[in-house]
Amino acid sequence: MGVLEDKDRARTFYRYLSRVYDRINPFIWTEEMRDEAIGMLDISPGDRVLDVGCGTGFATEALAAESDRVHGIDQSPHQLARAFEKFGRRGPVRFYLSDAEQLPFPDDSFDIVWSSGSIEYWPNPVATLRELRRVGEPGAPVLVVGPDAPDGPIRRRMANAIMLFYDEAEADRMFEAAGFESFEHRVQQASARSPPAITTLAAVPE
């Protein structure tokens, strides 16, 4: 387990990163990449959309442009404070300070479940993917974006000492273990020199 897969360490990390997150993040996870991933979904204005690990609301903002029923959760109060600055505490998006491993929603609550830049911090990715599956209604798309594993065993070990990096084979294993039956992966990258992201689109079994 990487250093930042510990929840307390991750919260401390984001206490400081939240101050510059919106300036750094676009170099790795760009608006174009985000919008391409959203284009993989067929979001309708009335869809109930959940953004797991919403952070400062970078993806939430684009999701809210597609639906007026968006909910965002994050375990970092500092990241959510930045989101409140954008949306307001009584704005169009409902935010929750919550743990992705124990989502505060009943079964089958959402038409679409989204999570970008969060899975790498989950101590138990399979258990958390099960939670995403649980709150999605049957047939609902579940889209997860995480960091693609670097090439080479030494670079991979160094990366995984920090947080979770995974390739398509590992994504297959995790999603299958979480009970998903259909899913596909796409690698996205801002530039040839920037770290790639692996985007998985799955469906809640019917």
C-alpha cells in the first residue's frame, strides 16, 4: 500500500495541496480529457449523478453543466472548502463530507456514478468499487479515472510506494472482483510527456 492510500495521510496531503490544486491539476487531467470522458456518458438533464472524490469540483463543474441533479462527496474538508467557493454551500450541487468506502446513500440511488482522481487513494479499491456499484441503479454507467501504471518494474514500484497505479490487466481484476460484468478501458494523456490516465467505463449489472 502506498503512503497516500492511508486516509489520514491523504487528508493531510490535501490540506496543503488544496491551496494550489486547481493550478496544478490541469497539467495532468485537462479540461479536454475530462470532457472526453464525460462524452463517454449519455447524461440527461434529470439524471442523478454522483461525483465520488469530487475534490475542488473540477469534474463536478462539467457534470453540473449536463445535469441539474449532481451530488459530490470527498473526504477532505479542505478540498470541499474550495468547491464551496465555486458553487456556494446552497448552490446547484449538493456536497457531502464522506468516505468513498461508505457512501451515505441507499442502493440504486444514481443514474450515473463518476470518480476521477480518487481511486489511487482508496485503501481497498475493490471494496470501494463495490460501493460505487451498490449506489448505481441497474444498468447505470460507472466511470472511474485513475493513474495508468508507468512502464518498467522500478518505476512502477516507486510509483506504487506513493499511491495506486494500475494497468488494464489490474483494472480488469479489480472491476471483476467488485462484481462488474461489462467494462472497457481507455488511456488518456494530456501530452506525450505527461502521465497517462486510465479511464474505465463499466455498467452496474442488471
